[in-house]
Amino acid sequence: MLEKIKATANFIKERIKANPETGIILGTGLGGLVKEIEIIDSIPYSEIPNFPVSTVDGHAGRLIYGKLGEKEVLAMQGRFHFYEGYSMTEVTFPVRVMKFVGVKTLFVSNATGGLNPDFKVGDIMVINDHINFFPEHPLRGNNIEELGPRFPDMSKCYDKRLRNKAKLIALEHNFDLKEGVYVGVSGPTFETPAEYKMFRILGADVVGMSTVPEVIVARHMELNVFGISIITDSGVPGEIVEISHEEVQQVAMKAEPKMTLIMKELIKSI
Ligand code: HPA
């Protein structure tokens, strides 16, 4: 596995001839950020050795190397979800590769159902902690000491400095930015009302089907992490309505300018 990670990282490094320190997973809501990147190279996942290939609508699969302001970035356009059938090793493989390319800080975004009654559909939330509710742990199995320790600390997953900066950016631009806990679930079903209620009782503010595996693996390797969620639908009792993937995408697109702004300003500032 370590050989595969290194081989893939070497392929990317030889191709882009650079060591970008900023990694981005362009999840739902961050499509707009691509337009802000001055693209230097773009590699379809199908051309990257050992990379899985993404399948879901709205998640094109390519790795983008470019500049966002003055910062060199390596951005994944399209991520691998557990619900698609990928193993946890596959879901998290690109994050491990990023580390070996030279990435030090990882930025992730996602779409979520809101559980906190103070949150509205269309709001965005900085993730300050998570609950891992996936049925399989991404670090299960032999530990690769070169990546990180057997029992990694998870007390500071989401970089506090970056969170504070994001709040300042939102304040400066006069928009509301929530903060809270993301619970990661396997999907692909959206939650039943009883499940939304359970996740709220367990301490989560939003629920989504990604991010937690990638963040765990990133923290195992001591990458700094910043995560941001769009609330695309409500899981609050009395507010739950039928939803579809298309509606999730539509709400996410509306929140895109705010997400893009925060990410752009934040990445510039590091
Ligand atoms: N639940 C889980 N994942 C989601 C949701 C949701 O309500 N909305 C967007 N992704």
C-alpha cells in the first residue's frame, strides 16, 4: 500500500513538477472554486496510476493543479464516497497521495442535512468536530508507521486558527457562518425522521455522507484540516420534507458564492 501511495505521488510530482502545500477536496458546493483556480494542469483520475474512478453525477473526476491567488493548490474535482462501493482504502487513497506530494493543509466541503434547529436550509457551517458513524474505520488493519501512529489523537481535528479566520472572513463580508459538529454516515439513503432525531441527540449539528474518512486519514498523517458544510435540507422535526439528490445540488449551488469566497480568502491567508 505504501508503495502504491508513493508511486502515485511520484507520478503526480513528475507531471506537475511542483510540491503544492494546499490540498482541496471540491465537494458539493465548491464547484465554483474551480473557476477561481488558474489551472496549470488537469489530470483525469483515469490517467492516474492506482486512483479509483468516480461515478456519481455532478462529481467529475480529475485532479487539478493550479494557482489560487498566489498559492499553489492541488484540488480533487470529484471524490470517492463509501456508498458508491469503494473500500475505505480507496475513499482515502487520494488524501494519502496528497501528503506525499507535499500537501500540508487540506480543505474539504460537503452537503449536509441540518439537525440544529437554529440552522436554515442554505446556511453554511464551519466544522469544528465530527462523529464517525461509518460502519468501517479507515485506519482498520495493519498500521503503516510511516503514515502515522497506531492510535492517533483526534482531539483537534479541525484547525482552530483556520476556523477563526473563516469566521472573520464571514464577518467582514457580512454573512452568517454557523459552526458545529458533522456526523458522517455511509448513506446512500437520506435519514428517516427518527434517524435525524437520533443524530441530534448524539450531539451532531449536521449529517452527511463523506468527509469523516478523509479527515481521519489526514489527521493520522498530521495534515491541518479545514472543513465546511452547506445545509441543503432540514432534518429538524416538523421541518422535514421529501428530498432528492437534485434538490441537494440546487441548494448547494445557491450557497456556492459564499463557500467560494470563504475558501478563496482563507487559502490566500495561510
Ligand atoms: N443526510 C445525509 N447526507 C446528506 C443530507 C442529509 O440530509 N443532505 C445532503 N447530504
